[in-house]
Amino acid sequence: MVVTALRAEQPLTDLLADVTLIGPEEIARAGPGGLAALLQRQPGVEIVTNGGPGSTSGVFLRGANTAQTLVLVDGLRVGSSTNGAAPLEAIPLEQVERIEILRGPASSLYGADALGGVIQVFTRKGGDAFAANGGAGYGSYGTSSVFGGFSGGGGSWRYALQAGHRQSDGFNAIVNPQNFSYNPDRDGYRNDNVNLSLAFRPAPEQEISAQAFKSRLDAQFDAGPGFDDRTITTVESYSIASRNRLATFWTSELSAAETGDDSNSETGFGPARFRTRQRLYSWLNELRPGYGALTIIAERREERVDSDAGFAVTSRNTNALTGIYQLREGPHLAQASLRRDDSSQFGGRTTGTFAYGYAVSEGLRATASFGTAFKTPTFNDLYYPGFSNPELKPESARNAELALRYSSNALSAGLVAYRNRVRDLIVFQCDANFNCAPQNVAEAILEGVTAELAGRVGELSAKASIDLQRPSDDTNGFLLPRRARRHAAFSLTRDAGPLHVGAEVVASSERFDDAANTRRMGGYALLNLTAEYRFGNRWTLFARLDNAFDKHYELAADFKTAGANAFVGVRWLY
């Protein structure tokens, strides 16, 4: 079951959207590279990092800019309203139970910023039976981690608590001595995180729940010689919800939440502080009138920013109404969504998506869809003193795609072709007098084909994907910065009783670090190896070797990536 593609539970067999589900086993084996490295091994995903784990990271989903993909944690937006980015590096995998990746414009479901797609992270919740977990590991670059938690329930109550700590000495983030930010030191990090959830069921199909999540990341970086530059990022979310079946055909959920993204940097140029607070209120209604399924959602989002930069405007509010309808009739499956966003800052926007699928034969389905999306300018774009433009318009997109998917017990395959045209792209420009500001002057074409194949034969499981794409500037045909024409991932695993072994390959063709395509970054192929041994029913020894051939490669020019590195440890599960 997945929820991101419909904002309600939906069987994988009914999916019309392009979705990848990452389960708990793959997350547990992901290693010290963090969330960004795990996402890099998925179809349609490229990443950028400014150094090793703990450094600023971003995702290019189907070639879209990093700020054009919406990131959710348990259904809540996380990220900065000032720069538009989500702090992937501050979301620890020890807290994560599963991840859903929805590719393609999704503003008709989630509103602004879901132009390239949605990445939703679900934290650990546990079930009714008591369970506990723990683990510790150590590896290259002085990387260590420890985590633990428990969950359970009794009668009407359900609870879960999970906490973790990870740190690393890291390595020098910038390796080019000619770079003005070069500083020959080690850039490590320290992360502490905790997640708590509590639910009460006063009657069958009636539940009140509350959750709190907090992660604090203290990460070093390079901004110039002679100073220990660092940023402390704090990501937090708090929510309360009441989910109730009001009638046999009607389930309602009322929720209120607040999320925060605090960034406090200390550099040789002085401190920099940016704080975002988002309050979210939602009323979601799932209706099954007997012919199809209808979801109606009313939402309000209140954004507040605070910074030493001194923004002229520090708040905006958005009210939205969303309708989603799904109909299944014999071999036919259709889904339509329509959303209206009214913002105190940019006015009203209406987005929609329509998808249709036809079951050609048992397990084989052909689908087609068309959808629109938009992304709002950030507070930096609009109001940063001396380098902003309050007249900016939202970026907009129109996406069309065709897909063919097959699924059986032992084999699944998919082929998706898409074309996403993005207009009014915001680009930072300077005039002849060096007056610099963002402008709506560019257009981009994000088009490509994604092929996937996964299967199991006896003890062997394999999974492969390849993306052939052209994320380009529509005015000159140049590739968008740091995105490749081809990238692929492959994994092979074998289970032999208590022993599990696996190999992963991640590969990419050449990319360019600049919009003019003059600074080339070569292609690369990385080999990762994993092994686990289960003993005593509850214990697992694990080892992981990333970049086994010690390949030198770049995701951003002048920034170092990890060489061959190992991580070993033990996990316990009760």
C-alpha cells in the first residue's frame, strides 16, 4: 500500500503514477551515506552534495531543480522558505520506516513546489505488539552511530519512541586549492535525533494521535581559510490529528501541525541565521459513495521567516482546496485531481492532473497522464536585501507521460516516457552595472525515458533501472547544471539461510557544473558491497563497503566525494 500518489491508501496494483517504494530492509542496509545516497540508487533520481555525509545535499528528480521537489515527513512539509530547499542531510535514516518517491508534477495533490515530484519519508510508528530495536556501528572517516527505540500498545493505546546519534570526522570538503573557499581541514558532522508518537483509540475506527520529531545536525564546511566554518541545522515537526469514521462511506481526518527549519551558520565572514516556521491545518475527507473513491481536502499553510538578513516581508498564507477522484471499472482505471491554491503573496493558482490506465492482460497495464504544477519564489528570491525581485511570478510546468508496467509474483517491469515543460524559470542575472537579481527569463524541457526491471529466482533477487533523459535549457539546448543524459542503478542480492550478501552499481554519464556547459564533470560508476549475518534470532552483524574501487568523481565541481569506505556494526531486534 502507498499513500503519496493519492493522499489515501492505495494498492501498488492500482497505481497510475510513477512511484517507488523503499522498504525497511533496504533502508537498514543503506549505510552511512544517509538519505541522499539511498535516493541516488532509485530510478529517476540524481543527487548533488557539497562534500561528504552531513554536507548540504539535494535531489534532481527527473531532472528538476533541487527546490522543485517537495519533501514531506509523515505528510508534513519540511524545508526552508528562504532558500526553498529541504535539508535531506538532517533527516536520519535511523528514524525512517519507509520512503515513497512520486515522480512527475504533483501540485494538484500537494500545492506549490511539487514540480518534479514528491519524496515522502515515513518515520517509525510500530504496531500493537511490543517491539524494541537497537544498533551501533563504526567505519571509515571516524564515522560512528548508535540508535535504539521501542514501540507497542495495549487496549486503546499505541506508542513509539526512537532516538539516535551519529557523528563523523569527515574529510576536506573542497579539494581545489584555487577555490576561494578552500580550507585544508576535515569537515565532519554530529547529529542527534528523536521521534515520539502516541495514539489513542476511544472506539473502533476512531483515533486521536500526536507526534514529535526533532533532528539537530552540526556540520562543518569550507567557506575560506583559517576558520572552522559550520552550520547547525535543526529540523522539527509537531502534529496532532483526529481520524474518525463518520459513516460507512466517510472517513474524516482533522490535523494541525507545525514544522521548523533553523539554520545557524558561523563563518569567517560572520554569523548567518535563517529560521522558517510553517503551521499547517488540514481537513481530509475520504468518501466511498459506491461508485469510485473521492477525497476532498481543505488546507491552510502559514509560513513565517526570521533572519538577520532583514527581509521586508516575513510571512505569507496559503489556503487550498483539493479534490481527488478514482474510478475502477473492469480493465479501466482513471484518476483525476484538481486543486486551487490562494496565496496572500502570489494570488490564485489552479492545477490539475488526469491519468488513465487499461489492463491489457493479467499483470500488464498501459497508462497515460497529463498534469500541471507550479513552484513559488522563495523569500530569498523576493526579498533578500540587494539581491531580490518582488515582482517574480511562480514557475509553472506541464507534464505528459506514457507508461507500460507489468507485475507478477516473481517479476516486475516498467517503461515510462515523459515530457515536462517548465516556464518562467527563475534565474539569477546581473546587468552591465553589476546589479544582480533573480528574473523569470528561462524555460526548460525535462524529458526522458525510465526503464525498470526487478525479479527473484530462488535465493537471488535483482533490480535494475536506467534513465535516458534530456534536462535542458530550452533557449540553447544546454544540459541543466549537474544533470546527466544517462544514469543507472543495479543491485543483486542473495539470501542463503542466515547470510545475506549484495552488490550495487550506480553509474552516471558526464555532467556540467555550469549553465554554459563549459565546466565538465566526468562520468562515473560506483560499486558498493553489503553483507549481513543473522544469529541468535534477534541479532544481525552487518558490513558495507561503498565505492569499493575508490573511484574519484564529482557531484559538484571542486567538492570531494568519499573514496572507498567501510562501515560495520550490529543490529538487535525484539
